[in-house]
Amino acid sequence: MQLIILLSCLVSCLYALNVEKNEFIDKTSKVKDFAEHQWFVRNIPFIEIPDKHIEDVYYYRWSSLKRHLRYTTIGTGYMVTEFVTDPGYAQKFGVINAAGGHQIYETRWLRDTRYAKVMYIFNS
């Protein structure tokens, strides 16, 4: 839990300082092993910290979020799923709205804001 709080504070500071516009971090090298690595370069805030384990966890969390983004239909857009495969009790498009608050909290950091906006509308 402390790690998540630390990472949230760090990301907040980076956004507040507009650091994401600087190019002193080699973004591609941080996500080169992820599928669709250009999506990450375009969407996530990047960090570089001395503790490699914490940095790896940070980027793993983003890769986990990306795996759960699912395009639904034209006009609806993207949803964030709770599970990679739909459980029997999921709602339309495999969504479980009990996790909506967490999913909105996670997607709000993405540069492409439509992910968080659609989650908010769907879970309202």
C-alpha cells in the first residue's frame, strides 16, 4: 500500500511540474518489452528512479491496466475489465462496476482521457 501511495505522489509531482514534456527519459527503453509499446509511450507518465524494483512494479502496473482495456462498440468506446476473461456475473462488455472507482482512479493518469471519461459515464 505504501508503494502505491509513493508512486501516486511521485506521478502527481511529475504532472504538476510538467516534467512529462521533457525528453530526458528514454521512454521506449522502459516499455520496449510490452506489446504495443508505442501505446505506452503516448499515454503513460514515465519515471526513472534509483530503486529498479519499484520502477519495475510501476511499469508492470501500467502493463496490467493496458491488458484490461477493452474496446466495446462504436459510440461506447473502451471499458476496463476486472478480469482478463469475463466471469459469469459480469455486466455488459464484461464490466464489474464494483471496481469502477479503482479503474477511474487508475485511468485518470493516461494522456488519452477518453478511457477515464468512458469509465466514469458507464459507472455513474
